[in-house]
Amino acid sequence: MGKPTGFFEFQRKNKEELDCLKRIENFNDFHIPFDLKTQQEQASRCMNCGVPFCQSAMKVNNKNVGCPLSNLIPEWNHLIYLGLFEEAYKRLEKTAPFPEFTGNVCPALCEACCSCSINTESVSVRANELFLIEKAYENSWIKPKLDIKRNGKKVCVIGSGPSGLAAAKRLNDYGFKVTVYEKSDRFGGLLMYGIPNMKIEKRIVDRRINLLKEEGITFIPNTKVGYDIAVDDLYEEYDDIIFACGTSLARPLALKNNDVEGILYAVDFLSSTTKCLLDGVDFKYNLKDKNVIIVGGGDTANDCCATAARFKAKSITELEITKEPPLENTLPWPNYPNKKKTDYGVLEANTLMGHDIRKYQTTIDEIVVENGKIVGVYIKKVEFVFENGKTKIQNIENTREYLPCDCLIIAMGFIGTKS
């Protein structure tokens, strides 16, 4: 299957990207797709393993690896190589409800345990997936499913994020009459407002929403269940209710003065920025010429770095509480790699600032306030120690340092759903 020597003949290629200083001039996608020949060469690198770990969702040392959707990755890689693109797409849609979403924002757990990465770099699975879905739209292989046999039952889905949309699509395909309630003015949840436009352009989300509407799903915006409409009323009207509300309740920074002007939570900052961008109005949180500090080192913090770079912040600093990862991977396949990586947002901020903006093993010790506004922070170095069967954070002495700060963005993860 496939090109037997593809992984010998071709090295992994990543999509080309616009130069950092050029792409931060706007909020548009900055990736340059492969030409067709390169795309097929990249697909040919798939080794057609006897046991394809890439499509086997599992945990290795308590870390998720492999595709959670169990996508038939070797099969559609082979078909891409052969130029049988429609057949490849049909294999992809068997398991993936929205490849245009995962192809843009998925962390590619499949690539983390690709067998090809044992001796070289993994297959560019995510780029292949995105190629297929865009090819499908381009050639009208995706059409609204209109021949659905209804079963006479009604279901409502609360939340129109990726999980809510997936549930709505599956239930609609099974014949349920589905209504989706969304608290915001636009549909897509995290996809619409939580992830910046340069990471997934909102026309891509709207395109899928419109398709779902054509298939008979009803979408109701600006409706907060429990406030604008009672849950009991929904139980009266629908046979079943799916709660797909997400986890938008941010983990707080447990310090005095953590609610003064200039302190933002990442979800609010990113959502507001995207909404203002789409509405064509002035940004509510414009960080131009401000000293910005971002607490957190995950995907959300990275998106905040990218957004701050586009605002041309005076300074950008990212505080990560964990130890700086090594430059070379220390965990063998199929573990999730343990190595330092620089994602797009941090790379952009590094380029704009002229140095690596990350401070590892560092957190906030004190917030400095003047006239009700944040003006600076004291930071400190910490380390994780294991004592009495438990891991705890311990301060490193004589590491307290002052940094000016006009805007502190908290991106420390999420702990639940807002009421």
C-alpha cells in the first residue's frame, strides 16, 4: 500500500508561512498550502504500519496519544498519494465529523506517535486532513444530507461549540429533530470566539454551520439556558437535552488585587478581540504600546501572545510555571514528545520583541496597583518538589523581580462551566 519507499525518499515538510513581521499586520490565516505534487509526496511518507498507532486513541504514561476519533489515517494517506482524492475524503468522513476544524486546530496527537517518527519526522497528517476537506468543498463532494428519515423525536443541544455541533450532526443524521441553543450572537462556541481568526478563519466555521442548517438543524442565538429560557421548559418541549456547555470558567490567579483594571482572563480577551474584529468596531482591549504579561504556557496563552503581537504591544512576557523542556526529546516513541517547542504565537512575539519572551519556573508573587489599575508585578522562581507522596510548589529564594505591567492576562486553564 502507498509508496513503499516514500518515507525514505521524502523528508517531512511543513506548510510555508508568511514572515512573522508581515503576518502580524492582520488577523488572517498565514499558512501557504502545498502544491499538489508536494501534498502527494507528503502523503506517500505514510509507512502503512502493521499496527497504526496514529489512529489508535490511547494513553501512554498518562498522556493521550493517537487520534481520539480513530481516523483511518493510513488509508486516506494512501489514497491521497494515488490521487484518488474523493475516495480519500470518503474514508475521512467515516470518522471525522468536521475535518476542517481538526485540520486547523487539533494538536495532532496522531503525529506524536507516528511510527515514522522513530527514526525521522512524523507524517504531516494534519496537513493531509485539511487538504482533503478543502478539496471536498472545492469539488462539491460535501452536500447537505436531505434524505433523512425522521423518527418523530425532538432533541435540543445547549451549546454550539465543537462538541455541541458534533452531537447535533449525529443526532440529526439519526432522524432526530435538533435545535441548538447558543448564548452568544454567533455560533461555533470555542471555534468562533475562543480561537483567534488567524488560527481558524471564521468563514470556515460559518460554512459548516450553514450546511448544518440546510440539513434541518435549527440554531437559536443569544439564548442563555437557565436565564432566558428555563430548563424545565425545555424538558416539556424536547424528548432529550444534550448539555455541551464547554469549560469557559477560567482558573483564577489566587492573589490580592486580582480583579483590578488591567487584569484580563484569556477567554474574555480573545473572545472580545474576535467579536470586535468580526463586527468591524474598535477593539475593547487594545494592547498597543502596553507592557503585557501572560500567565500560562498552553495553547490559550500562545494565542494571547499572537494577539498581543498583532496589537504591537510594547513588551510581551509569558510566564510558565513548569521547568524549561529540553531541546532534544527525552521520551521515546510512542510517548508524547518531551521537548521544547515554539508555537506560532510565541514565535511571533519573540520576533517582535527580539528575544525569547518565556520565563520558565516563574509565577506572579504580587500585583502592584496604583489608582485602581495594575502598573506592575513582582515575579518569583519556583520549583516542584515531591514530599510525603505529594507534589508541591516551592519558592526559590532570592528570585523576586519587578516587571512593569499594564495588562496581565490569565491563561491558566479552565475549571468548569460558567453558571
